[in-house]
Amino acid sequence: MKYFDYETVAHEAKIPEDKLRKLVNLVRQEFPHDPMMADLHALRACLAIRDGHIQIDDALKNQGETRF
């Protein structure tokens, strides 16, 4: 079940599918028992990328250091 539509925002942000999968997998590792929080953080990351606050490659690189 998906709680938040991060895929639409990812499409708007022009995030490639493979990088979106990596981002979502990293976020799910942070919240393995809380799919709602994982979806929320994936959405927030996609929004930050779409709005120009961070680049997808930086988000993937810094995922372990920064929470969205």
C-alpha cells in the first residue's frame, strides 16, 4: 500500500526510474517497520529534488547522513 504519491512528484522532478528505486530503497531501510514514514520521506526527498533544494545524486550520496 502506498500512502503518498511520491512517484508523480518524482516524474515532475525528472528523476530517472533507477535512481528513484535506489532512493526509495534507502528510505525504506531507514524505516523498515513503518511504510507510511518511508513513503513520506520518499515524497519529501522528491519534493526537495523537484524544487531544486538538492540534486538526486546528492540525495543518494548523503542519504545516510541527512534525513528529509
